[in-house]
Amino acid sequence: MYKPYKHLFEPIQINSLEVKNRIAYPSLALFYSYDRKLNDRYYAYFSEIAAGGAGIVTVGPVGVDWIGSGIFALSLDNDEAVPSFEKLAGKIRENGASPWVQLFHAGAYSTPILINNETPIAPSAVYSKYSKTTPREMTREDIRTVQQSFCDAAARAREAGFEGVEIIGSAGYLICQFLSPLKNLREDEYGGSFENRTRFPAELIAKMRERLGPDFPIGIRMAGNDFVQESTTDAEVPEIAKVYEKSGVDIINVTGGWHESKVPQLPMQLPRTGYSYLARNVKDVVSVPVIASNRITTPDDAEAVLRSNSADMVNLGRVLLADHDWPKKTLEGREKEIRPCVACSQGCTDALFSGQPVYCISNPRTGLELERIVEPAPNPKDVMIVGAGVAGLEAAVTATRRGHRVSLYEKSGSIGGQIPIAAAPPHKKEFLEYIRYYTAMLDKYDINLFLNKEMDVEKIRKKNPNALIVAQGAEPVTPPIEGINDPSVVSSWDVLRDDPPLGREVAVIGGGSVGLEAAHYIASKGTITPETLYFLFAYQAEPVERLRELMFKGSSNVTVFEMLPKAGGDVGKSTKWVLMGGLDMHDVTVNTSARVISVKDGTVTFDHDGTTKEQKFDHVVIAAGSQSKNDLVTALTDAGIEFEAVGDCVKPGKIDNAIHNGFLAAAKI
């Protein structure tokens, strides 16, 4: 056993079930089918997750009826579903993990379009900001029917060979709605007092326990704090947890808040292990095991949560999307080889919000385990790769794994391409994990890396590789604006990469993702660090309002100019509100429908709704997007040399395009 993580790999007893370690893969919606049924894509995905070494693998969310889950969720609401779930449970068990099912009912969060435009049901007819509809208040008969549906689905899960069931009581779904004084306005025995608001889940757990018997493990996933004003807070959560334990649960899985919360739950803004205090809040008052959730990223993070006695197990959700083998690599002392989850939410949460299958920007195989198989090359070749950004790095690693002899050339003195630029804005340092990962993989596979080596056609001819991949990357666009060469003008790339001193008044031209991130970065310059905030708060050196001012008032006032009616059009749905909120906290002004005409002598002249205006600045930062850097691509094409171009030199895009295309190019050689 690898000693630094001895607590992580200790077995744990959950009722009659012994689980081999303290790692749980939680329920995550995947959208790998749109007919509520399992298929080969699910079987392959869960087989690899289980083989990666997690102790518990939870399938879900799995609907208990139609009205509460709709077309996108898997379902166990009928006996015909049992054989396919039996097959899945077998695959998970065969690959070394304990198979569990999470049973799901969304309540007011059911979106009408997903339930054939029927009206959702909930404790009370309170409008839902999440589903944008007003549900029908549940009758007592509805309550009994839903409880029965949960019990029936649990019995089917047990029949299918699953070793535990989890009830979802988190994220703002049905049970949360019963608990919340904001959503539960009932005047009968299911509303009003604490006892009444906890009656629905208490009855449900008791009925499920009676149905499944004393030995079968039952868990519940609960919100550690709704993080919604006037709803349940972490002050009430311990008492709710006591009700759950008394009613018959064997394990409590503690996560963060509701989907409609204005407190980030998953992205980089949430510090690693940031919600483990919510798990400890529950663990302090119950005797059953407790699972901690949200942004537990590294083996050190996970072990620290267990060592601090904040929880008995840890959930690794999106972390296992990024690397299915995280547990196995950790157990074997190969934690440097773990492919990173950078908490970007692009392939997981953004995909879900768009109704698309989940993937991972870091892992080209996630969700495509059947199609994207890394197989040994039948005829190993000498492969040259030009450019050591993430596209070139992924191509180099994948090609080497297939047995090719790879040489990687980079014109600069370091690997990573634009990663340091992407990692510069506040809360974005997770992107640097790509450099950590690829450095480890270059070392593991002893890949020939040549830094400060700019390649051209003649040098490539001389090397004469059997296969050539070009990953030149991109460069910033210089827009045709009068005064663009003025000394006050600087590129956003230079700002994010080199951190030059900037004046008191700073303009950012361009309100796309790069412009907004650059504005956030500039506005945060001069603010106090988290460590300083901790020190000043601990010693009550400054009043709270002064501390807040020091947190958000930097050395520059920032104004963004965006020619489109809305800024941030290329920012993901699940994180745009977080970014815009950060800009608001730092008092960044965002001018939309503002077309910049001139930036001469630091004066920005712009057209706003047909009116020409001027504003003076100390510095003007250009963030007008990027363009492919393809001079080598052009030269190779003209020379008739065969090659594969990948990444931004083909078309500027996000990190997932680069990593995935690098993988696919290497897989074809």
C-alpha cells in the first residue's frame, strides 16, 4: 500500500457492505441516451470508471417516475428496466467496485419540455427560477405515490444486483423543496414546522428501509447549505441529518447548494475541498459514515479531508471524468500521472445545460471509451511534432503510447503554449495543472523534447520524419483601429503573460472571454491576497467593510468596450454568471454596443448607439480575439510535404479542441 494515502485506501463498512476504499464516484448526469435506457456507451463508461479503482460507483440520476425525471434521465420506474441495470451492476462489480444507484425526483426542477409539457409537481405551487415554471402542489395521494415509486425503484435496483441505493436530497430537487421554508408553503402535516417539513423524507426513508430490510445499504445525498436566501442553511442541516439517521440511512453524502444558488458550486472559484466543512458539520452529529464532495481534486486533497476527520469518504466526480484511473494511479504512487480536472465546467456542466452528452476537455476518451481506444501501432514510425502547446503535447503522448518514436520541437523555452495566459486571471491557476501533467508524461515516456528550436521546411526535410504533426498555435488579432500602435496600447496576451504595470484608468477593447478575463485580472491587481485577508480578519485589524473593499478595489479602474449587444458570448453557460459577477464585484464597467473607432494617445473614441463618444485612459488593452499562426502550415503545403495540422493553427478554439484533435491525429498514425 502506498503509505502517504493510507487513509484513502482503508476499507469502510456501510451497514452489511464492506467497501474496499474511501473513494466514491457520485451520480453525475451523462446524457448518453435520450430514451431513459442504458446502452453500450454507458456500459463502457462505467466499466472503465470501476476498473480505475473507486470503491463505490454510483449510477444516476435514475428516475423513479416520469413526472420527476423526464426523457433525459435514466429510469427504473418499470420492471422491464431491470435486466439492463443487472448487466451494468455486473460490469461494475466485475471491475472491482461496489455498484450503487441514485434515485431521483426533481420536483419543481422538472422542466416541462422534458416531460411532454406536463406540469411538474412539488410541495407547493411556488415558481421555480430553475425550470421557469410554477409546479402543481402535491396532494397527499401524490406524496404517497412518489414515496412508493422511490421504494419500488429501490427494490428493482436491489433485484438488479446493486449493492446500495442513494436518495437524492440535494441540489434543490424534491426533498430540498420539502425541507425549505422558501419552497414549502404547505399548511398540512408536511409543511410549516421543522418536524412537518422533514416528514416527507423521514417517511420515505422509513418505508424504503422496511421494503429493503435491515441489512441493505441506504444513503442520502443532502445539501450542506442551500446557499439560497431564506432557505435551509448549515445551521439547520445537522438536525436534518439526525432525522435521516434516525429514519434508517446508513451513509450521508454531503454536497453544496442548489442549482439556482448564486454561490459557485463547481468551478475554479470554489477552492479545493472548499465544502468539506459542510461534511464535517454533519459528521459531528451522526454516527453513520459521511461523504465529502465538491472540488476534491488531488490525492493530497482527499487524504487531508479524511485525516482532518471532516468525512469518512470522498466523492470524486468530475475528477474521474478527467482520469478514470485516478484511484489506481494514486495507489500505485503515480499521482503525477493523473490527468487533471481543471474545474472548467466546459465538457460536463456546459454540455448538460445544452442537452448534450458529457465529455471532458482534458480526457479525449471520456464518453467515447468504445471508439477512442489507444492501440499499439502496427508499424511504429519516427514522428515529428512541431509545437508544444496542449495539442502538440497530447499528440506526442498519445503517439508514444502507441509505440511511435516521437520528437517534439518547441520554438520557445517552455511547454504549454497559451496555458500560462489562460491561468493568469483570478481563480484560473488550475490550468497550470496541464503543464504539470504533460511534464510528467514527457518524463514517463522519455519523449525527446527540443526547446528553443524553431522548425522550418528545410530543417524538417533534413530530419525526414515518417509522420509530421504541426501544432503552431495562434497569435492575437490586431484590429484595424486608428492609433493601434500608440505607446499606451498593449495586447491582452502581453498583460496576462508578462504582468506589466498599468495606469489608474485602463480600457479593454473586446468583451469576449479573453477580454473579460483580462479585465478581471487587471481589476484584481493591487487587491489583498487570501492570506492577507485571513490575517487581517483573524486579528480584527480592519472592519469587515474595509476588508471587503481591500478584496475588490484594485489599483486600476477598468472599462470594457464590446461592439456586440452582449458581452461574453463565447463564455460557457454554467460559468458566465460567475465571471460577470466577479467583474461586478471589482466594479468593472462593461460597455456593450460600443464600436471603438480610435485609441490614439490613450483616448478611446467609440460609437455607442449612433453617438460618438470619447474617454481618456492611461492604457488600452486590445483583446480582439486570436488568429491561426500558420506560416509553417502554408510553407509545408507549398513544398508538398505531408503533415497533419492540429489545434489553433487550424482554427482558434478552446482547450478541448486542441487536446482532442492532438489525440485524434496521433491515433491515426
